Amino acid sequence: MSTAHADVRQAGRELALAVMCHLESYPPAEHATAVALLLASPPSGDADGEDVIARFARDPATRAFAESLVGECLGRLPEIDALIEATSRTWRLSRMDRVDRNVVRMATAELLLRAEVPRAAILSEAVRLAGRYGSDRSTSFVNGLVEDLAKRLRPGPEPGASA
């Protein structure tokens, strides 16, 4: 994978996370409209700088990656949430921090639907996003939960990985 492709995926995940967190303010029936409006007219930011949504939504490849990931999450949200609930030993989904919940949802969607993305890359990105946007406890929480989900959803050795 080229560096440019990896950069698009990283930026796309950041944009998808912002969108997923934003969507929690809307009823499910309005999600498609909210995504379209948010990406077409992103917030301008504040005195400290440009909003993450505006910065990443300008790039067509980043935006396409984010829209695809958000669509996958929303399209299978009941299944994804059920998997997270069944895997989490200590936290109900409703009690999780908004950022943590949506990072784990996105990682679960990728584990389920993007077999071409290595487990290690999904885990690494989830931890990176949790560390950047979550609380001081987010990285360890997300790391443990996504690792357990990966073992559940993709057991055994990774294809192409050396034994």
C-alpha cells in the first residue's frame, strides 16, 4: 500500500469518526440527510483553526473513504453494536464514551467487512484515534476491546503473516 493511500485511509477514518460522533445527535431516520449536509457544508472551525471535518472533507479520496466507512457502520449498526455488547466484559455500549464507542464501531465494521485490511492495521488505527480524540483512558480501553473483537471475528493467523 502506498503512503498516499495510507494517508487517505488515516484521514478518512478521522473524518468518519467525526461524522459518526456527530450523527449521535440525530435520529436514525435522519442519518443519511445529516451526513450529506455535514460533508457538503462542514463547520468552519473556531479561532484556533479549521474544523477536522472541513479539513478532511475537501479531499475527494478522503471523503469517499469516510463515506464508505460510515455507510458500512450505519448499514450494519445493530449487528455491530450486538457484537460489541457481547464482547465487552465491563461496559455497556450506552455507557461508553462517545469517541470510544464510535472508534470501536468503525474498527468492528472494518473487521467484518474489509478482509483486505490487516487486523494489526485496524487495531493500530483504532488506538491512534482513541489516543488523539478520546479521554486519557481511551487507548487502553479501545485496545483491549478491539483486540478481543479481532480475536472473535478473525480468529487464527492473519493471511500472509509469517508464522
